[in-house]
Amino acid sequence: MKFDAIIIGAGAAGLFCAIEAGKRGRKVLVIEHNAQIGRKILISGGGRCNFTNANTKAENFISNNPHFCKSALARYTPQNFVELVKKHRIEFYEKKLGQLFCRESSRKIVEMLLSECEKAKAEIRTSCTVKNVRKDNFFEVETNQGIFTAENLVIATGGLSFPKIGATDFGYKIARQFGLKILETRPSLVPLVFSKSENFGKLAGVSVDSIVSTGGKHSFRENILFTHRGLSGPAILQISNYWKKEKPVSIDLLPERDALDLFEKNLSNKQNLDNFLGKFLPNRFAEIFTENNLSNKPLNRLSRKEIEKIAERLNNWQVSFNETEGYHKAEVTLGGIDTNELSSQTMESKRVSGLFFIGEVADVTGWLGGYNFQWAWSSGFAAGNSI
């Protein structure tokens, strides 16, 4: 059973690569070890699939080589994917910040990809487990459904995030087998766990509009969400891409308000501190935050030192985290195949002719908000037009 290309992984990148290669008359086989294709697509965006971001730029991605993603993103843009979505009459809307979601179910995106694969005559085999990969003149892929050969092998197996839906380290194993360098991986777009016992367990479920930053370079304004062990929410997931264990994260709990100025304008106020803060923050948060930082006094009885302390904590809360919640809660894997090993034009290995790595398995990680799907479409397009 000989093909022009074998693609391992029937997720976003793998299916899109198969579509593009098939359009060019290539005989393509897609192998998926799960019984169902596109499982990560189906659960994404709360089941509505945030399939791209209209504002995608190279700056929205983290990689050891920040220029690597530029070529692929320029050749297949969010607008290109939106045109495909419109062609299939899938209704969508912009939620915020350029994030595009299906109005109905993420299943619509999977159905669209399947329809395009069928049109491109790409063959898909599910519940197909790879046992061994060899290369002589051709790639030989031994599976539980037989041995397949091809001139080109595309690895689109994703990273380590969401092991419960079948994520494995298969892509990294193949890279090592063929001598490619892999950069250290870790969970990302993931909740963070407090490094010391912060007394915020009672706040689980409370969210606060905040500006979150670390290292001074990147800041995100969205909600933070208290969990039993630490913090989650969009702003925390975003900053987790840049978080380093030894550096605290700065959280401004009163964006666009100067807390010190707010107190100075209310020095004669007889209201208790928690009630006063409850005007600007969720009541439960104001109560616990006050309890953790100061005794709950009326504002007019606070000393200058106490006012400065609480104001600093509100506008620049320095939080140390010990770890992430791990791959089972992470949306993506940071790190992966070193992009110096790959052609930015085609995603082909520079060491091994005909071997390609696309999507999350490579060291390109997008922000929260549809960017990682766009990387899947763009890198899949680049490889699909090269094999």
C-alpha cells in the first residue's frame, strides 16, 4: 500500500495538510490512533471552536526563533480560512479581540474538514496505531492495520496537552529517532498553582478583571479566576506562556484606577475597608483580600503606611507560583521540535528529506484566542503544498 504521503495525526494540522496535498493530486493517507478524528477541535472553545483569530501576527506566537512562523502565516491567513468557513455556510461570530467562534457546534469544523478531505480523495484510517517507522528509499510505517509506504511522512501528532483525549509524545519520539533536536517542553495556556499557602481557597470561582504581566514585556487584560489551588482565567492562561518559576507575576486588580489616589480622596470615609473595596471589586474578594492584608478598619482609621501597603497590593500584587496544573489542564505544549531543524517555507526537516513536522509538535505556541488553530492551518498548508 504505497502513497505519496502518509500523515500521522488527524487533528487540525494533519487534516488540513491532507486537503492541500490531495488538491494537488497527491495520494494521501491520514493515520489516527483514536477512534474519532479531530477530538481536540471538538472540545475547543467550549464546544464552539475558536477556529482562528482575525488579528493574527507573528508577535502572537512564542518560539525560540520568533521569525520562523512568519512565512507560513503570510501564505495562509485567517482571512483564507474564513473564506473556507463561509463556503461551507458555517455561521460564526467574533467574541472579542478578533476571536472567531462557530455559532453552533465545533462539529461543523470537523465536518467541513472531512468533506474537503473526501473531495481531495485523502484516505483516513482511524483506530490505526503506529508500531514502527523506518526509512530506506521510502518511509515504511508499520501499523495494526498493515504496512504503508510513502515518499513523504508528515508528523501532525500535536503535543502532550490533554492526554485524556489521546495526546502522546509520539511526535517527539520520531524526531529523536531521526536525530532532530527537541527543545524542552512544558504545559502552557494552563492554570498556575500558588507557591505558598495563600489563604484564597474560599475565593474559588470568583473572577476579577485584571492586568497580568511578568518580566515587564507582556501584559494581558482579562479576567483572573480563583481556583482551590491558585489562579486560572484568560489573563493567567495567557501569561503562563511567559511565566518562569523564579519570577513573580504582577497583577493589577484595579485596571485604570490608581488605588493610592482612590484612598487619598476618601481619607475621611468611615466605611470599613472591605465595604469600600466592594464598590470596585467582587464583595467576596474584597472581604478575603482585606482579611489577608489588614484588619478590617474604617478608612479614616488607616495609617499612611497601611494605605500605601494595601494600594500597592491592589495595583501591583506580586504573586509567586510553584507549578502549573499540568498537561491535563493545559491547552497547548510549549517547546517541541527545534524550528532550526525545519524549513520555514515547507516544514520539512533539513536533515531528513521527505520528513515534515506541523502544528503543535513544533516549537511554535500561540496565545489563547484562536492563534494555535491558525498555526495548524498555516503550517498544514505549507507542508501540503510541498509534498
